[in-house]
Amino acid sequence: MKKLTFAMCVLLAGSPWVYAESATTEAATGDVEQGKTKSAVCASCHGMDGNTPIAPIYPKIAGQHAKYSTSQLAKFKDGSRNEPTMASQAVGLSEQDMLDLSAYYASLPGSEGAATEASVEAGQKLYLGGNMATNVSACAACHGPRGHGNPGAAYPAISGQNAGYTLQQLKNFKMQTRGTNANATIMNDIAARMTEEEMQTIADYIAGLH
């Protein structure tokens, strides 16, 4: 297994992203301490630290941009993102609850993962350059060369994410079951052109980004 760090990317250079920055920028109206109190129920699936889900199919949520997390909780609540477990958890959340939870998880440090040896070369090529032959866009174009996302555009941080979760989400995008908002439509189009092998390679590769 390999951890992957890139000092620079010629096309997409940028300063290192700090996991906790979201708590002081995106979530100014969310209360971290209130979010910590409200997060007890979340720990049963996502772990006490937001980094140790009980199963690979559940995502790591520590360090995720607050704006993105808030938007996803709202989608779970209104049904525009179809996920029964999260829908049942989000249905009782107020807007302030969502802001507080998002601020709390944004304040936590995200953990590093590891890529499989087999995914490093092919995964890096696909992640940074896409597949021009099939018009698959480079993941780095939206998520950054190190997977830290773009909080302003609500593109999520994906570095170190569980490979099982990433793979399932790519499949959901391909089947167009993740929603029809602007960002989902972008991913629907990209995933529709990806082979299952490419999805697995990317999922394994992303797990090692940090």
C-alpha cells in the first residue's frame, strides 16, 4: 500500500490545503461545540473521529468542507440524494443542526489512507490527465491535484476516502441515482464514460492521496 503526496502539479499548482480551514471560512454560522454534541448519533456509522467508519461503504467525513457537508445533509433530508440510512438521520435535522454538524466535522483532521500498489501508475494518469480517448475528464480539474476539493464551488475533498465508498458513488453517478443538481450532472456525465476497471483504479488511488 502507498501513501501519495505531490509536491506540485504543472497544470493545477496550489498551496497545501489544511483540513480544519473549513471551520473558520465556510461554516461561519455553524457552532463547532454544538456540532460536537449533536454528532453522537453520527459516530455509530462514521466513527467517533469521523475517520473510522464501521464499514468501507461508509465515508470518512472528518475534514470535509462545511459548505459541501451542509448541502449534502439538505439533499438527504429533501430526498434529492437517495440514501435511505442518511435520509432517516437527516429528516429531523434543522438548518442550524446541519450547519453545526458540518462545522464540527470540518474542524477535525482527516486521516491518511493508502493506495494499492496496482493503482498508483494507472490511477495517477487517470486522476491527473483523464482519458482523452473516451472523454473522461481529469479528477484533478475539480478536486485538485491532491484531492482537497474546492470549497467555493462545493466540490468535495476526496483525499484519503475509503475506496469502497468512492467506488459505490461512481457507480451511483453512472446510474444517475445521486441526483440531478449541477454538480451531480457533471459527475453523471463523467462516470457514464468510465469503465468499472477505471472506477476501481481511481477509487484505490484516491484512498492514498493526502
